[in-house]
Amino acid sequence: MDIPPFLHDLSRQPIMQRLMVVAAYGVMAKAVDIFVNRILKRLAAAYTATDLDDKAIDILHTPIVLSVFLIGILHAVSMEPGLAHPWGRFVPDVTESIALIVWTLGVLRLFMVVGEHYMASISQRGKIGADLFLLLKNVVRVIIFVSALIWLLSIWNVNLAPLFASAGIAGIAVALAAKDSLANFFGGISIFADKTFKVGDYIIIDNAHRGEVVEIGVRSTRIMTRDDVLITIPNSILANSKIINESAPIPRFRIRVPVGVSYGSDLERVEAVLLAVAAANPAVVKEPQARVRVRAFGSSSVDFELLCWVEDPRLKGLEIHHLLKAVYGAFAANSISIPFPRQDVHIKELPEIAGK
């Protein structure tokens, strides 16, 4: 079949060639759309247990399809001969701007979905406080938005030097006005990054305060002491403090029970009684096994120490109480005496009584 002359001449026109290129890319975009809808979504639904990938495909579906079509427009515009001014510059800038805006919105939506998906599990595992997680999420959103804005301005050849200069001055002013808040914020970031402790851990701060971490916030961290007193410590101070984490690397915690017996006691028997007391306590773990050590010959006693492990550091005080009571009863039942300090006073000479 012969092509009519006017159609053959029309196909040689630059505008028609560009339209044909755009139409070809439009067909490709439709093919991608069909592939995502009919194949990729079904594969994601059939072979993955989570719905996160399904949501990601839904979010990125439109940007991917639209990008194929926009690439066709850029291809058509780049063909010779070039478009007349100002279209040769205006059309590519508009096309790139649309692509940038669509992808920025898609990335922001994807980030929100991923953040919401993992936020619950992160909070349950106590790795980071909910408010700190939300702040980090907002910071990332701002970074994405500012980066997209700078990219958009560069597409339109906007001079960014005055903008950066103003931002630098504003940044200095904000840093000076909010230096304490910034120090606390970055202190919280360092606590999270170093994994010094997490919510639920028992910590000792500068050998002074001991308690359970109940919240790691944006500005401060809160610990609950065994006296049910809530202590709030700024993150900037906490990041520079000596911290002993009794729950790391494993929650199991060793307790020490000092015991003194009288000189002349059967030391082997004392050791056996102490081990039996530890074995009878249900809170004491079987592995590692409890052990007994002779620590010193005191002024009035042979000093022993019972070493055993409990599952949770919060049981430290309670189980020492239970073990001491059990040791007292076991020593009494086995005729092992617990000495108490005493002094003998020797009088060399009685003073003379006046008038006698």
C-alpha cells in the first residue's frame, strides 16, 4: 500500500517527527503501566508476606509511568532542528520540573509509609523513643524537601549564592539562640547511634543514680529509680557521663551476697550450705552455676561471698534480701554461727580508792 504524498511530506515535518516520538514513548508508558498493574503487583501480593512492597509499588507507579512519558518529551525537544526561543529552553525546564515534583512527592509518601511500617516495631523493641523517631522522620522530610527545592531552582538557573548566604546567617542566629536544645538533640542522636542503652535497660549514671530507662526523648532521657522517683537528665549531659548498663550485653545480672562465719567453722560445709541456698531460690538461674568464694580473714569472721545470677537487674535488691534470709535460716539449721564484732578489755591494775 502506497503512502499518500501529503502524508509522506507531513511525516518529514519536524513537528510531526516530534509528535511521533512522543506518541511512541506514550505507548511505552502504557506498556509499563500494564506491566506494573497486571504483573508486578500480582507478584508482590503472591510472593511476599508484608504489604509494604504493595504500598511502595502503588506509590511509585505514577512517577515511573509519567517519567517514561516525560523522557519522550525531552527526547522530542532535543531533536534537530531545535525549538525556537523561548520554547527550546522553557519546555525542557517545565518537563524536568514536573518530573522532579512528582518524584519528590512520591519519595516523601514512600518515606512516610516506611516510617509508619517500622515505627511500631522499633518502639516495641525499645530501640528509640517515639518522639525522637518522629523528630528524625520530620528532619529527613525537611532534608528531602529542601534538596528538591534547590534542585528545582538550579533547573531554572536561579542564582543560589544569595540564598545560601542568607541561610548561613540565619543558621548562625538559630545555633546561638538554641545551642542548648541543639546540644540535647545531638546528644540524643549520639545515644541512639552508639546504642549505649535502650528503653527498659537498667543503668547507673556516674556511679550515683541507678534505675530503669523509661523514655529516650528529644531533649532528655528519663529513668525510674527503685524508689519510684523519675529522674530527667538532659541528653547533652548524659552523652558525656559514665554509664554502666547492667542489662547489656545480656539482661542476666550477677549479684553478690557477702556472708561471714565464725573461725573454726567447717569451710567446706559452709560452701555446700550456701550453694544449696542458691539452688533452692527459683529466681537464681541454673546456668551459669552459682559459686562461693572465700574473700578474706576478717577481724572476727571468715568472709565468704555467694555469687549467683538472676534474669533481670531489677531483681537485684529483692533476691539479695531473699538469699540473706535463707542463709540465716540455713546456718541456724546447720549449727553454723554468724559472729558479731566484740572486744575484750583487759585491766592491768585497778586504781586505788581514796580513803580506803
